[in-house]
Amino acid sequence: MRFEGSSNYVATPELQMAVNAAITLQRPLLIKGEPGTGKTMLAEEVASALDMPLMQWHIKSTTRAQHGLYEYDAVSRLRDSQLGDEKVANIANYIIKGVLWEAFEADRPTVVLIDEIDKADIEFPNDLLRELDRMEFYCYETHQLIQAKHRPLFIITSNNEKELPDAFLRRCFFHYIAFPDRETMTKIVDVHFPHLSENLMRDALEVFYNLRQVNGFKKKPSTSELIDWLKLLKAEGIDPGYLAAGDRLSNVPPLYGALMKNEQDVDMLHRLVQMNHQR
């Protein structure tokens, strides 16, 4: 079982090697990188390429590790008991299975995406250590030991909002998705827009990478924002000649709202273009 990329996702040789190393070592794959560099999409494409079911656990600030195992709905059981419902006799009726429980019970290996783990409390990763190590957990309400039939492939993403504990990091295979260079970015754009004109591709990438080189932007445009921008440029029939920037930004890019995401960066962009006109 090896991942060699897919027709919908441009995976560098280093990224392919990281996925396959995690499979061989049977360790979670921890993926870091700028927002918008395809971390979440990687799990979807790995599952598709390896013909494995994908189970997704999107982490929020209020998420606890227990949510991935199961939850006991005591409120519903109390309400049903007041109504005289016969199913209250079986507590299992009020156990809500989490993503890990479902993955452990699956009849074939699965890919489990734990998305943006750094959004949760700092103790969240440590609270998962035993389950990730032993591939089992205990449900105290039903007195069951839930053991994995097959070890899932865990793909865990992080935007580096918080440092992850050393004990957790030791159990993972780590890969950082570096921001794509122009050659790789051209391949990514080709996947999304296979018939894009060469002039539009060249000039749009020139503007895009010029923007990324500006020091001081609060948020630099990412790959996903470039794809959105190109989609708009294509739909509006923007003349590529208007985008030509050379080695500096000579115009405010059309439809820049797809690239710039806050007013400070927009203001800086306008000032930068004005300065370039005065040279």
C-alpha cells in the first residue's frame, strides 16, 4: 500500500515519501504548513488513491479528546425515563460513537483526518496518546473494551497556532508542506484549470509571487486564494496584459479581494503600487 499522488492533487516526492513512511511505521502523519497549502485535501486524496474510507474529525476550540471516542447522552436518557420509554433500560442506546470508535470498528483500514489539532486545548493531544498507541479504549458506561480491528492511517493537520507537546510529537511522523515554487504551482494550477492560457498563467503567477514577497502583509495570499483568483479572472475574461507586473507591482490586481483578506493589507497594497508609479 503506497501513495504515489493522484490526478487531483500534486504531491511532491517528499510528501509522498512522508505518507508512505507513516504507513510503514504505523504512526500518525503530522502535517504542518501555511493555511491553504492543501493539508486537509491531502487526507481526502490519500483515502481516494488507496481506496480507503475517510473519516474526518474537524477540531474546534471546545473539542475534547473524549468527543473522538464517544459521548454519553445523559439528558436524553433522563427525558426518556420521565416519559416511560422502554429503551432507557439499555444504556447503549445513549452512547454516541465518535470518529475513533467508528474507525476502530470498521471492517477495513480507514484514513482518519484529525484536522487543525492546534485549535484545541493544549492538553488535547496528550489526552489521545493512549488511544493512538494501543489502538483501544474503554467505554465505562457499557463496560466494553473497544479495540481496533485494523489500525487506521491517521493524518493530523496543524496551522502552528499552538505548540504541540513533545510526547505527542514523538509518536508522529512529521512533514512540513513548504510553499510551492513556481514550477510546482504551475502543476497545481494545471490540475484545476487544464486549458488556462499560458499568458494568463504566467502573468497571474508573476503578480501572485510579487505579492508574497512583500514584507509586512498580515496574511500573504495562499494556494487556495490563487485558485479562487484565477477562477474569477477566467470567468470575467480579464486581459492578461493588464496583469503584467515585471519584477514589481505596477497595478492593483483586479478582483484583489480573492487574494487580500484584510483592510491593512489592502491599504499597504495601494500604497505600494502608488510608490512604484512614482519611481
